[in-house]
Amino acid sequence: MLRPEEKHSTTPNIYGEHCKLPDFDKERHVPLLGLINPKSGAHVGTDILNICKRTSYYQHRFFNIIEVVKSKGQGGALDIFRIELFAARDEARKINARPRVVSGGGDGTASFSLFVILIALKADAERADEGLADTGTGFVWTDQELQECFPALVQLPLGTANDFGNILGWGSVYPGGKTNLGCSMTPAQQLEFWFERALDRQATVTSFDLWGIMPQPGSDTCDFKVCELTGQK
């Protein structure tokens, strides 16, 4: 979510000042949130955030991912993101779906977005009375909720290589990017078309593994070594 005090880009929005994202249709669409890196795509991320800010459905559900991580205190951007994530979960349950999170940035932003979702769901004993009690998983959602409701990631390719987005079919360049110059649609139309696909209830959801290095049972820390190969390449 853009905060009022954030600085807007001084350059014209590449999508124009009248670009409009698709209206949310609960009969056709899946609840959608966004974590966008404003610096990605030579600040195209900022352009997209500014468009989201002036569009009713998206203005409360799309966030500057850097601000979310920097504002983790009580009442901060992370708390607001968590509230919207819970709301999207409840809305998605009604249509037997899982919510979706648009990760806007390069390949690294995808893992960064997953990190933000996980810290948003992390239990906090000191705030248990606020709904952040541990359900026995270390998170505020139960195992079943994590399995059924953990948001599907939609990669908006704003990076350089964009391998992750390309592999999953979301494109190797952002809507309106230079390699799309031969497209008959304007950048604004490309962006609207991309979001229609991201919202589409019929879009295929693909499973992939999420893993990490975990401490041994009974321990709060990990004990491991990182090795580096040296010598002539």
C-alpha cells in the first residue's frame, strides 16, 4: 500500500495518467493482493503502485514491499497487510479457492514476497490477544489453513532476467516493456490484460516446494557450515 508520505516519481507514468485496472468481479475473479518493489523495472513498480492507489479495489490491497518490511511495528504496514491477507483468505474460502499475491519485481522478489507472507503469519506470543496466538505450527494459521489458504504467487516480471515469471507463463518482461513494442495494445491495455489473467478464477495453480533450513527438535537455532569453492574458474 502506498503511504501518503511516499514520494511519487517525477517522470510521467508509462501507462498514462488515466490507466485503469480491471474492476473486481466476485463472480469471475479470485481475491488478489500485491507486494510490489517500487524500484524494479526502472521504477515501473512505482508507476503500477500509483495506478493501484487510485483504483478502488487495489488501493487497500497492493503494498510497497519495502515499506511492509520496514514497518513491522504495531499498527505498521505489515499489520495492515496481515489484515488484508486474512480478509482475502476468508473471501477465497467462499469460492473454494486460495487468494493470490502479485509479486512485482525480479526473481529475487518472489522469495522476498514469500518471506513477507511468512512473517505476516508468524505467531507472536506478546500479541496473542490480538489474534497472533500460535496454533501449534509457529504461525497464526493452522496446518490445514496453511495447506488450503496459503496464497498462490503471481509473478509480475519487473526484473532483468525474469526466469521465474517466464517459466510460470507470466511473461519475461513487464506489460508495456520495450520488447513488447510490436504489440498492438498500448502499455495501459497490456497492463489491464495482465491483471485480468492474474484475477481469472480459471487460471492454473501450480504446486512448488517451499523449503528452508530448520533447527533440530528442541533447539531454537541452526548449526551448519557454508562452504565456498576457491581456485581458478
